[in-house]
Amino acid sequence: MYVESMQSSASLLSETVGITLLAHIVPELRIMLGMKWRMTLDPQCGGRGNLYWFFVFLLFFSAGGLLLFLQQLNHSAKVPQLAGVKLDGTALQSREDKDQGKSNVMPSPISPIQFPQFWKREELNIGLFSLQRWRKLSSLMQQRQQLIKKMCAKYKSKVSKTITQQHVRNIFVEDKHKLLYCQVPKTGCSNWKRTLMVLAGVASDPQNISHNTAHIGSTLKTLNSFDRQGIIRRLGSYTKVIFMREPFERLVSAYRDKFENPNDYYHMTFGKPIISKYRPNASRSALESGSGVTFQEFVQYFIDVHRPIGIDIHWEAANQVCNPCLIDYDFIGKFENMAEESDLLLRLSGAPRNLTLPTFKDRNVADERTSLKITQKYFAQLDVLERQRVYDYYYLDYLMFNYSKPLQILY
């Protein structure tokens, strides 16, 4: 009798604990638990009652276990696969090549579009930003990322996914704050290089860094200067940044900077062959100096598939300069909203709070900044076919970076 009593008590305890645990998953079992205790304490219920509830317990225990299994299965299915980069021979690969079945994948970083963990919530409402504005800009960045991925899938799905040293030659590295900045000339890249130098600790004030120091004497390294392991590690764990500008304005800005002002390199390297090919009866002095290239002559060279000299980075399409279909950029900024978006990036990167992107113009300071109005003035010198061919060249830039087709300029 004593043994049977102990077995009965153990069975009752096990049964009660099981139902208690299930009560946290299935709310209806809470009522059942109370009923069970009443029936157990009631001698009139006898053995049949216990046997009945024993089978009920088994039924709900099995159902609860099935629910837990399905919940866990559903949760696992929702965990996203981490994007990554991998190494393939002497080249770098940005995404997993499913056809080849390779699996040497390094996980990408958590999206940087989130509040730094070391910030307190009350500290977010500083400077230009409120919490609401931060969230809006974060959402905007994610939309830009998705648009680029969509355009790449549509127009460059057949392009090789292998990243080479050549693809990362325009990406500057700042190791301290883990930033990779791809320079697109005429989108504020001089001031961004100055800022990166301050972040790296090689300068104290971006305002005191000259143009030549930022571009020629800069201590910043480009990503292609590292070995394969160094490149793959940085691509997989650093915040990758690109800033873009309306393509027509960027082209006009490049022309004004390089051809309307003194610039020995561009006049000799580009000006001389442009004048020689596209200017009938050019004077000897023009052929020797390369100075005085008109915007129409420049565009003739630009759209000529048999141009006498190659495309320069200052007017090359941004999707060719920074290869966004191969490299998943985390932060896609716009020149037109440079102050606010650059401040967002600096705050997310953990930069000193007194550091902001410089806005000064250190070359041709007397010239008015290139605007839509000025761009229209220059494109008015071209015929409709020339304007259309320039747009055709920048077509993917307009799509990927969400710029409207410049109808008022084209037509």
C-alpha cells in the first residue's frame, strides 16, 4: 500500500507539473488545472476520474509538444540568411555562387542603419536629428539599398559576381571607425577625404587640409592596396559608403572644373586630343595648349564610341566607379542632401560629435556652384540627339540612384 501510495503521488506530481507548464502555452489549460485539483481532492471521483484525466493529460501534452515543434520550425524558417563575401582563387566574390556550390562564406555585418548601442536614448535628440528623423532617414537608406538590388537584378543579372582588385580601387579605407568610402568625383569627395583623415587621426581639423593633401598626399589607403584576406575581411565587416549626385549636374561640374579653369593635366591629356579631333581648323596655339575646350566639343568626345582618349573617373558613370551590383553598400547618400545625410553617417560611425563634413569649396572659389539652372544653360548648347546620348550613358545611374529623368533638360 505504501509503495502504491508513493507511485500515485509521483504520478500526480508529474501530471500536475506537466499541465502547469502547458498552461503557459495553452491558456485554456489554466481552467483545466483548477478542475483537476478539485477532482483529485474529491474522493467521489475515484479511479475512473483519474484515469480519464490521465488520458486527457496525454492528449494535451502531445498537442502542446506539437505546437512547440511547429513554432520552433517556423521561427527557424524566418531567420534570414546572412549575405556575405567569399574568396575564389585570386579574385574576390561578393555573393554566394549557388551554381558552383561553394560555401566559404564570411558573414556580412549587421546593418549599420541602427542606433549605436553606446548611445543613450535621451542623447539621440541632438543636432539636426530627432528620433523620428533618424528613423525616417534609416528607412530611406533601406529603400535605396533595395532599389539598387532590384535594378542590378534586372539589368546586370548576367554580370560576373567576382570582385577583383580593379573593382575596389576607388574605395578608401578608414580602419578606426571601420568605414569604406567609395569616391564618386564631383559629389563632395574632397571634403569626405578630409573628414576620413580626421577620423583616422592623421589630422585634427578638416578645414586645414588642402586639396592636394586630400587627393595626392593623403595617408588614406585604397582597398586594393590590401592583400586578399584584408580586402575580404573589410568588405565583410566595415560600413560601405557611397554618395551620388544628379548625373547631368555632375557632368557639367566636372567640365567646368577641368576645362574652364587652369588645369595643366586635363588640358594636356584630354584637351589636346579633343580639340584635334572635334574642332575644324583649330589654331596652333589651341592644339599645343589644349585650353579652351567648349562644352559641345567635350560632349562630342564623351559620346563618341571611338573617342581619342578614355573616360576619366570625374565623368565616368557612378555604377562603373563603385560597382554597386558587386558590392552591397550599406549607406547610399545623396549630394543634394549632403549635410543631413553625412551627419547621420558620422553619428552612426561613432565620430566625435563636433565633427561635421566641411562645406567649403577650395577650387575655383569665384565660380558659382553647379546647379540645375547652370546645367540647363550648358545643355542648351547641345542638340536633342547629343542630350539623349548623354542620358543613355547615365541611364543606369538614373535608375539605380532614383533620379528622375531630366525632361526639362532633354526636351
